[in-house]
Amino acid sequence: MAIFSDSFNRADSTDLGSSWVEVSGDWSIISQQLSPGAAGGTIILRAATAMDSSDHFAQVTIAATTAASQGVWIRGNSNISSGYLWRNNGSSWDLFSVVGGSFTVIGTYAAAAAPGDVAKVQAVGSTITAYVNGIQRVSVVNTAVTTGTSVGIRSDSTNGVRYDDFAAADITAGATLPIASSTETAQPLTGTKTAALGVAGATESAQPLTGTKSAVLTPAVEQSTAQALAGTKTATLSTAGAVESAQSLTATVTAALPTAGTVETALPLTGVKAAVLPTALEVDTARPLTIPSIGSTAPSPERTYRIPAERRRLAVPAEHRTLTVR
């Protein structure tokens, strides 16, 4: 049982080595990938190792793509002018039977190639099956080509196309396997390669979290016991709906008080008050002068002024007045 593979993980070179036969065109290795060059036209590359039987598969990863012919070949003759070709042209995958250089489409899958796609085709008896990323896309019964042991790549020579990880192997007669039935020795990677991964088809056990994750939580449905406040909080309180026992104050509270509804006792004045008094109403009752002699001076009697507004009396001492009689 023959097995052949190449990861192209080696230095850039226009010489692919003894494992390959450049049927046409100038192929090279660039950045650990296979390049068909940029000369234009269609070129062919064949694996130097032939398969042991006409029942085999071949597959290749399309590392970079553009709207150009690119595909993988099986059951070919030495110059790859007959066999089966699974090819994408930028808009669809087409399965061809090739006889004497004449191409006939025997199956189609409408989809453009994408970087990382794995193109695979196999022949087991008269059943020819083609896959993209391990998913069967075309399967037909065809007897146009019954024998051939060469595998390889057919591509337009354009700078936008790159290939990687070519593999081929014989298949046990009568078996239709979507995955290669051979076991190959893993090749060490000397660089980094990136491929588009499909959706996982298995369920794995959840691994424990080793970091912190944040999530939006729904409102709590449980009622918790209120915790004591360790600081000061301020809130606007609504009117109390119940009567509670007054709690003793442990601090000073200041509030705006409404007008007192009780009578308070006036406090005595400890200072001086000033007021504007109305004009006093003076009552001056003149008393007759007792004239001891003409031209003499005698004191007038004492007068009293009464101020009704304040019920006060003003005592005015007697004054000396003189009466002159003419």
C-alpha cells in the first residue's frame, strides 16, 4: 500500500526535490507553501511516488485562492492527460473525467474556494467521490477511466494561489472512506500555519475556570436580611404609614420648624429700648402771683405737667418770674 505526503515545510526554492515531477510549468516553494508561479496558463505537478492500485485518494489544502483553476488529480497516467480532477474555478467545484486530454464534467458543487479549504477526491472501482473539508459534495458512478496510479495537482499559474499539505494513499478495494485509511508519520512543523476550522462535531466536558468572568445578573428572587449600616446614608422618606416608637437621638439633627402653635412666656429685656413718643399734652395751671411790692421779683409756684398718653406727670420746679406793673 503506497503512501505519499508533503507539507512543503522547507526553505524557499524553485526545486521541489525528488519527490515531485514538474509535468509542466515552474513550481516553487515560497514561505513553506507550494506556488504555481505567475507565468499564466495551466500547469501540472505529479507526485514521483505512484500509488500501488487504481483505488486511491489524494487531497491538498488550498492555502490561498483567487478566481483561477485549482485542483487535485487522481487515477492519472504519467503525464496526467487522463484521470479524475476535482477543481474549483472561483465560483464552483467541478468533478471532471479526463480521457486523452478531453475534460467532461460529471458532478458540480456550487461554492467558491476559500483559504484553508481541503480538496479531496477518491476513486474506488467506478465510484468517484469528492469532498471539501471532509464533507462529501459529489459522488458519481463513472467508468470513463478505470486505471491509473498517478496523483498530483493541476493549477493555473497565478500568483494568487498557494497549496499546502498534499497527501495521497491507496484505499482497500470496495471501501468508500471520507477520511484517509492510512497512517502516516507526523512531520515536524518548522513554521506556523493557519487554517479555517469547521464547527466542532463533538461535545467536551467543561473545563474549570482559572480567571474571572463577568455576567449580567437577573434581579434576585429572594429576600435577604438587612445588614447594619456602617456609615451614614441619606434618603428622602415618604410619609410614615405606621406609628413607631421614637428612638433616642445620638446626634444633633437640624430641621426647619413650623410656626409654634403654643403661647410662650416673654423673656425680660436685658437692654435698652427706644421709642418715639407722641407730643405731650401739657396742662399748665397758672397760679396767681402774690405781689409783695411793685417791681419786686417773686418765685412762681410749682407747676405740674400731665401727659395723658402715658399717664405720667412731670414736675417742674418753681422758677423766678418778675411782674412789672405800669
